[in-house]
Amino acid sequence: MLGWLPPPVPLLPVVAAALAVWYLLAVRVVRSQGQQWAWTRTVSFLAGCIALAAVTGLAIDSYGYRLFSAFMFQHLTLSILVPPLLVLGAPGRLLLRSTPHRGAGRYVLIVVLGALRCRASRVVLHPGFTIPVFLLSYYGLYLSDLFDAAAASVAGHVALQVFFLASGLLFILPILSTGPLPVRQSNLGRFFDIFVEMPLHVFIGVILMMAPRALTDTFAQPPANWNVDPVADQAVAGALAWSYGEPVALLTTLIFAIRWRRDEESESEKREADVERGDAELAAYNAFLRGLHQPPRTIGAQGVGNEHN
């Protein structure tokens, strides 16, 4: 599975390599300007690039044409593991910081900011769109004829991989992104999205494990010399859908919970500061009012004598 066997159309491995090179160069630009950039972000993004290149560029990609288990591993990696790693690297914020505001960089920023502010971005990042698309990538494909129609060719195979990656990114961006977004959900709304997504892998995994026959024609007849039972291999795919996704979803939930707590603490500190500032202003105002009601100071006899002298 991990042997060196480049795919016929190495689209995603090339994209992964290009993203990694761009990220390292952008980090270098940011640090050369005297700005700090957390090493954890760099590690997370590069790990996502490595996972993306490995799962689509090594021998597992070739096995994914004939084995359901191998393809499901690709699917889960592209839609569940790679997107959080890339998003935690904050590539959007890095792009805005590293791109110059003059010359060609100015036009890049115009395009990026225009894409963020357009109505289409609001639609594709809304939970009403991202969650159904995420559902479609599992139930809509494997339980219908769409998968066999798409996976019948190399182009369709690559298109499915791109779709899995895109659906995962669209789902995780509103939850974990710290960069600018056209719509920012509340923490409660994002938690609800996670809560809706987490059981999906369990249910589709149970369906695949309990199915008495092969559900897809693509994986129904693996090569005879591989000695693979397609129904048993489908059960392995279901077990992967059940077991692979849950730890990643749990880690995502923990990261989100930590950020939620930090947001609450920040808001609490802000409210306390506002209260203290308001109390100080109120005390100063009360002191001013008390000063208005005090009688004016009179000059004592000694003071008058001194004035005559």
C-alpha cells in the first residue's frame, strides 16, 4: 500500500507539493518582516500536505481502483484527516500576511478578498450546504449508482478524490478556521455541526459491515489472484469508516472545545473590564455631583487679617 507507484494522473500529489512549497516560502516572507508565525501551524499544514500526497500518490491509490477497503481509507483521509490539518495551518491568514500590497500581490489580494465577500462563499460555507454535501459524499455515493458511474474511469476516480477533499474542507472551515470568513457561526452553532457529523461514519460503517452482498459493481470482482472476498473487503471498509473517523472527530471536537473555552474566558475578561471601567466612571461622576452640592470655601478671619496686612 505504501510502495512507490505514481498514479496515471498525479493531480493531488502535485497540488500537495505545490502547497507545501508555497507555505514554506510564505512563512519565510512573514518572518523576514519581523512577524511571528507559530511552528505548530507549519507542522500541521505540512503534515496535511504529506498525508494528501501519500494517500493519492503511493500504491494505495492503485489498489483503490479495485479494493473497497483501500478506497475507503483514501476517502476518510481526504475528507476527515487532511482538511483539519490544512485548516489548522491557517493558510488564509498566511496568504494575507505574506502577499505584498503592491504590484501583482495587490491583484491577488483583490481576488482573495472578493472571493471572501461574494454571495457564493456565503452559500457554500453555510451549514445548510456543507452538511448535505458531506452526507452526499458517503450515503449518496455508496448507496446509489453514482459511485459506479464516477469511478469507472481514471478521470472519475480523480474527480471523486477532489470532491472528497473539497467537501471535507467546506465542512471543517467554518468550525476550525481562525482566518477571515464571509460568515462566522456562533460556537454553539459550530458545535451542533460537529454533533451532526460525528455519527455519520458509524452509521455508514454499520451498513457496509452488515450488507450481505457487494453494494458497488466497481469492487464486486477484484482480481482472482488477490484471493479477496469482496463482501469481506467491504466489511473492512465499513470497519474503517467506523473506527478511522471517530478519533479524528474526537480530536477536532477537543480542539474546538479548547477554543470555545478561550473565547468564553476572553469575553468574560472583557465584560469584567467594561464593568470595572463603568464603576470607575460612575464613581467619578458621583464625586462630581457631590462636589456641586458642597458649599463654597470661606476665607477665615486669619486669612482676612493676613490680606489686610
